[in-house]
Amino acid sequence: MFLAKKWLGSLLLPLPLLLILGFFGVFLLLFRQKRSGICLLVLSMATLLLLSTRPVANALMAPLESRYPPHEITAEPVQDILVLGAAQVADPRLPLLSQLGQAGIYRITEGVRLAHAYPQARLVLSGYAGGEGRTSAELYGEVAVALGIAPQRLLLLPEPKDTAEEADAMAPLIAGRRALLVTSASHMPRAMALFAAAGAHPLAAPVDHQAKESSAALPLYTYLPQARYLWRSELAWHEYLGLLWRRWGAG
């Protein structure tokens, strides 16, 4: 089920989905379905073009990232800081931080920052290997220790493969405790819903915000299609698919 969900989710992302649509348009053209083929080709190319622009990518991302504000440090104690896993490439030839993906770097550095702000809190680090030689939980732990967190404050959860499993594993650990949940801002709405379904209600501490708007006037070339904006649109698309999956599954 896990692999089927990953395959389906990957195929429904904008790039493969629109490429399939475009190839189907070419197929129709070869079989003399000119009008239908041209419509599909134009639709796929125009959608891909729009998703590769900054305004569209930010418009997709902003509703997800604005649901939960950044966490502000307070005097109220925190017992647990939960850091969700992210993709990694555990290549021992690389520096430690280079083995983590962008989301993982943001998440663990925010977790460490909060751990320094709340020195009595336990740092719970999650993430499985995903075919790599080491889990993201292990890599997170090494980063945390390198950045000054005592090893005895760490609890590693290397088994959960996705957010639903992380929520199920972490919910019993934080029962009756004040906990912060650290994950990417776009992922936070789905993560909070899954934790609530597991009977846990941590406080949101989002990081890794993507829909950033400069207060300065931007040059016109920033409105041209770019791969990084398509990647941003895919991140948002992935989260919307996850929210729909959860809603249909719950129903």
C-alpha cells in the first residue's frame, strides 16, 4: 500500500501528468484527431508554463504556508520537540549536512534552535532509510549533536515511513506533554491533521517557507518560467494531493 501510494502520487505530480497528457495529444494527432490532439498539447504546455512561474507557484503555496504562523519562543516550558523526517542521501563521502535534502536541513536546524531555546525539552527525531544506508533520524541525530545538543536529549524513531506513521508513533510519546511539531510550512496542515487523527495536538513550529515575496521591486525576468518555480508548484501540488487522499480515506 505504501509503495502503491508513492507510485500514484508521483504519477499525479504536474510534470509526469502533463507530459502524459502531451504525449496523448501527439498520439491523437498521429491518428488524425487534429482538434483534440492540438487542444491537449496546448493545454499541457500552457499549464506547465504557468506552473513554472513565480506568481502561480507562490499562489499555490501561500494558502498552505499561511495556515500556521512561525513559533515564538515563550517562557512556557516545552517537554518535546518533534522533527519529522525528510529525504536524504546517506553518502559518507559528503559532509553531514550535504547528505540531507533541503527540507531536512531546514527541519533539523529549526529543531536544534528550539532545543537550545527550551533546554529541558526532549528532541524526537524521525525518518526511515528509504533505501539509503542510514535513516534520516540518524543523520538528524548527528547534526543535533554537532550543533551542541547532548545525546541523552535525543530520541530517534527510524521506523516510520511517512507522516501518518510518524503521527502514530509520536502520539503516545507526547500524551499529556507540551510538544512542538517541526516540519515544512507547506506540509504542516497535513501533518497537524494526521496528528489530530492520532489523538495528539502538538503546537505547530513551521519552517522551510517557500512562498516568499520581496518588498523590493523585482525585475521582469523573475516572471519568466524557471525550474525552481515548477518544483515549488510540485511541492504544493503534492500537499494538496495528500490532503485529498486523507479526506477520501477518512470518508
